[in-house]
Amino acid sequence: MQPLGPGAPFAWLAAGWRDLKAHPGIGLFYGLCFWLMAVTLGAVFRAKPEYTLTIASGCLLVGPFLAMGLYEVSRRREQGLTPELGASLTCWDSHIRSMGMLVLVLIVLELLWGRASLVVFAVFFNTGMPSTTGVLNAVFNPDNWEFVAVYLVVGGMFAALVFSTAVVSIPMILDRDTDAISAAITSIRVMFSSPGVMLLWGLVITTLIAVALLPWGVGLLVIGPLLGHASWHAYRGTVRWQEAEAMASDTAPG
């Protein structure tokens, strides 16, 4: 685990921006994919809210594979190779078992998160279940302050768990072809080795996504691929492999 300073997340963003500027066409393709996912999710929530969790699970299934394509672009640039859209779209095929297992873990966590949210609603919501049109007014009703507090605590715990599991695990699978469990454990170790910096990174990601969603999610065209590239650099900045250092010392003169 690499020691991190508070400026590390912004260095990762800067490196991601350089990758995006170097290959804007590839970035735009992935940005369109993220934007279409957000638009679809929003449309389903407005028209058929009962299917929102299903669509969110579908996005969670597709999203990591799209992210891996962006990681592949950054990885190839790092190695001095020319990134290609076709190669980025198929880079996951040799890691399908590990990716499938990791995505399954993330979907299970999402389902548990949804179940916990329903329990919180049932126990702490005091003004009746809100309709989709008045959900914000109902949630922030002063009579529901206890619900808001508990919901934020429970949601924050699940968000931290999902973030800790995924923050470097997918780029690690691409880079090292490791299994999903080892990648997830390494990702959690990264979180615990520099909790302040990694929480800042999570806050930066959340803030940028929130900004990107207004209006109509068009900011995802840029923010989506930017965060994808930056996440690769976050992985490279937080984990150093011991055998690489050993090889360097073995080949050093004397």
C-alpha cells in the first residue's frame, strides 16, 4: 500500500484528464454509454418506479465492464501503446470469470442495501409512503428527521462498503488478472491504509457525478470517462507490487 497525501485525488483527476484529452473520441463513446444509462434509469423511475431497482442492477452489471474499457485506454497509454476502441471494448473477455464474480458481489450488496432501505422506511418513516412526485417534500418533512438520520447512516455504511470493495479491484483484475476475492481484499486494504484520502476521493467522485447529472445528465459525457481514467491512476497510485521492486533491485549494478 502506497502512502498518500491529501492532494492525491486531484493528481489522479489531472492524469485522467490528460488521458481523456489524448483520446477524446474513445472518451465520448463511453460518456454516451454512461449518459444513456442515466437517462434510462431516470425515465424508468418517473414512469415505472417499481422497476427502478431492476434497471439499477442492470446498470451495475454493465457499468464495471464499461469502466474497464477506460482503464484499458489508460493502461495502454502508460505502456506506450496506442489505445483502440475495439480493444477497450473486449479487454474484459480474458477476465470474465473474475469480473463476473466481482459484479455478482456488487449486485448482492446493492440488493442488501435496497432491503435495508425498505426496513428503514418501514420503521422510521412517519408520514406514510411518499409518491414519486412528492418524494423529496415527504422525505424532508420535519416529522421525518429521525428517518433521514437513520437512512443516511445505513446508506453511508453500504456506500462505504461498496466503494471500498470496488475502488481499485476492477483495474487490479485488468492489470494483474487476479481473482475477484483477492482484488476486493486489496481494495479494502487500500481503503483502510489511507482512509482520509480515500474518503476524500469518494467525496470528489460523488460531487462530480452529482454535478454531471444536472441538467439531464449531459455532464456524464465528460465526467464519466474522466472518472474512469482517473480511477486507473488511483489504482496505480495506491498499490505497488513487491515483485516489481525485487526485479529492479536484482538488475541494479553492483
